[in-house]
Amino acid sequence: MKCCDIPNPASTCKPADAWEKVLSCDATLRTSSINCNFNKKVGVSKGSSASSGTSDSEGGSTGGSKGMGIAISALSANFAENYSKSKSTGHNWGQASSGTWNEEATTVADFVVQPGQKSQLEQLVGRCGEFLVRTTNFKITDYDKDGNLLG
């Protein structure tokens, strides 16, 4: 019987990142501000069904928490070493907050949209093979009722 080392997929995948839309809230026809609630997901998840937004995926995780912890450690090192400063987003993955490198957790959060505006909430998300890394970085872009970007 011959044995060989099987590389950890979290250490051999190719990292990439992008700002991904989480939620859009429209108060363009309102005379008062609105409060937009969303499920704030931060951390690492595994599986092809993982997606941004408010839908939850309860896909099975093989290896349990201990296995995921090993993958997260390897994934963090992979991003830091091979993708330290993203050309697409400018994010320095070597300095990502510690909350980013945990198993994914969801909390409820909200933001306010002013009357006559539409706001889009985006989150910086990393992808590497079957892994999805949702950072603690969010940005809100505001538009007027005609779709013009507000500064």
C-alpha cells in the first residue's frame, strides 16, 4: 500500500475577490427615511451553493468544525501569501480582520436610506475553489430617484 500527501484544497486554490451586492433598498418614492434589515454574514463557508444575500444555505459540511478550522487556517495563509493586495478591489488580504477568518456567522444588521434615495449595500467577498470568504468590509452606494450616483 502506497501513501501520498494530499494537498489541502484551501492552500492550493487560486484566490479572487470582488464587491458583491447584498441588498438594495429603495426609498425614492418615500417622504421619510426607511430602515433596511439584512442578514450580515461574515466568515468562511464551504460548498458550491454558498451565495451572497439573505438566503441561507445549510449544506452539509464534511470534517466538522475541526476540519473547517484547518481549512480556514490554510485559506488565510493562501490569501495572505498569494493575494495580499488585490488588484480588483485594493483589499490587503494579509491584514483582513480576525472576524473574517472564522466559520461563517450570521447576525441581523440594518442601515438607513434617506427619502428620495436608493441605496445598494455591497460586501467584499473572496472566493477560492469551494470556499467563500465574506469579510467584515461593507460599502453603501446611494443613488437619487433618477439613478444618479450621490457623492
